[in-house]
Amino acid sequence: MKFTRFHKIYLIVVLLFILTIGIYDVRYKMTNQQDAGSSESSGSQVVSSSSQSAVVSSSESAEESSDDASASSSASEVEEMLALAETITTPVAVNATTDQAAADMATYSADYADDIQTYTVAEIADSVATTLGLTQEEALNQLLADLPTDVDLTATQYQMVNKLNPLLTEPTMTFAYAGSGKPYNAEIEPAYTALIDAAAQAGYTLAVISAHRTIAYQAQNIQNGYNSYLGQGYSEAEALELTNSYYAPAEASEHSTGLAFDLLGTEWTSVGGSLDDGYASQPSAQWLADNAQDYGFILRYPEGKDQITGYLFEPWHYRYVGVEAAQYIHQYDLTLEEFYALVNFSDALSQ
Ligand SMILES: [Zn+2]
């Protein structure tokens, strides 16, 4: 057979086609290897799926404008995000409705400067980044991607009461009553009942040691405690220090919201156990720590977060925030204070 010009051209086209396929295949394999490498380094399934969704959403927004413009605008968007993360902090005086109230709260909080500090969103992201093996920017993107949407921080379930956000007036509410007769906010009756029922199903009877307390009751509580220390022979200064260590100041007790419960399993109370951190190793405490978020409750004062919350570890104190917020807070080992900062951060970014 004669090798014609047509045959030569045909052969060249076929070779080029095979070469193109080969190059495409090699590049495809390399891209996949990079993807696999990045998800291995990111620590967990949750991390890799969320960081992929963050990548998807950033590339989607990039497609909206032309290539060059989008590259520079997304770089400046990242800069803006990182700058904003340095300025938004855990909340201060959020209950103040006037300048005077804010000033009164600042005076109040000054007495507790050693107990509680503010943290920036950047610091919160650094902490999450360290835990998950991410960069600060990756942690911020992931925290934003997973944050519940349309959170209204003025809703009852997010009420913030701590030493930087004291109550100046007594919150009012309709009460429901726990099995032991302890009052709490009736708005969360279905959630509270579901939590107690689920614990019972798992084999744990939870005793409500305390639920709602008024500011006045807490003030009396503190006075009784102080008097009791004096009665035990402590000096006035010692009695005051002990009281401050073991009693929440009257205006900074979350129990005033009716959303908080001090819960102890009867396996602990039946052997004389009380509100001390030895409770943490009891099976009912571990069940609460692993499951309360699915009923809308968070461990409000986690271990190692006392400079953020203003309170030492309390394995018995659970607080209602709603299922979405509770699951998010649980997933990232956050506190309500940090959740506040992240919601404010997200809102500021979208403005
Ligand atoms: Zn409590």
C-alpha cells in the first residue's frame, strides 16, 4: 500500500489526539493527588468536607466576575476578613440599652478583670485552627461556612449573662417546673423535657439541683455563703475571697434567665456527690457532654475556657441555646461568648 499524504496527516492527527489524552490524564491524576493530600492533612472527615465546601463557594463567587478582577477582589476580601477578625471580640455589655447602662456595666465588670477577658475572632479562629490543623484563614472560612444562618442574638435563647454582661434588671418570664419543683423558663419546656427523657432512656436519672434563680435570691445566697465562711472562722477578707470563688455575683448569674440548669445524675448524688468537678467522670455527666447539644443544650462552662466565660469548669451546668447553635458550639468546642463573636463577625462581613 502506498503511504499517501492523506495517510501522513491522518497519522499525525491520531498521534496528537493520543498525546492530548495522555497529558490530560496525567494532570487529572496530579490534581486528585493534591486533593487527597490536603484532606489527609486537615484531620477529620468534617474538616475535609467543610473546607471543600468553602473552596467551592469561593470559586463560585470568583466565576461571577472576570478572572483578573476576581483574583484581586478575593485577595482583598480575604484581607478584609482577616482585619475584621482582629476587631470583633467576645461580647461586652450587650444588655445595655443606654450609654449610662453601658457605663454602669463597665464599672461593675472592672471588679472581675482577673476572671474574664475579651477574645477576638482571630484568636478564636487560631484556637480552632490549632485543634483541627488548619491555617487561621481556613479555620475562619470553615467556621463561617458551618455557622447557623439568620441568628437573631436578641432572641431569648441567646441571652448573654456573665461578668462582662451583667443584668441590671430582673428578666421576666413564664415559668415551667422541673420534676423537683424548680422553676425555669416555660419557653424551653419541650426541649428540657426531651433532654431529661433522653437521659432516662439512656439509663440516667438527672436531678435538678438548681434552675431559675432571681438576682435577689442569688444576692441572699452570696450573703449566706459569706456569713457561713465567717462562722467557720475565716477573716472577712478570706470569707470574701471564698465567696467570690464559689458564688456567681448576683447580676452575673445565668440562672436568672431560666435557661440554665444544674444537673447531677443520681448515680453521683446517691453516693454523696455534689456540685464539684469530680462529677465530670460520672457516666451521666459524660452522656450529657456527648448528647445535650442534640436537645439544644450546651455545657456552658467547659474546662480550660474560664478566661472566656468567667467561670471555672462546671460539668453540671447546662444552658439552652437551641439545637443548631448547640450542635455548632459542641462541634468546635466553643462557648456561647465565642458563638456571639462569630455571629457578629459573619453579620459584619455580609454588610
Ligand atoms: Zn449553674
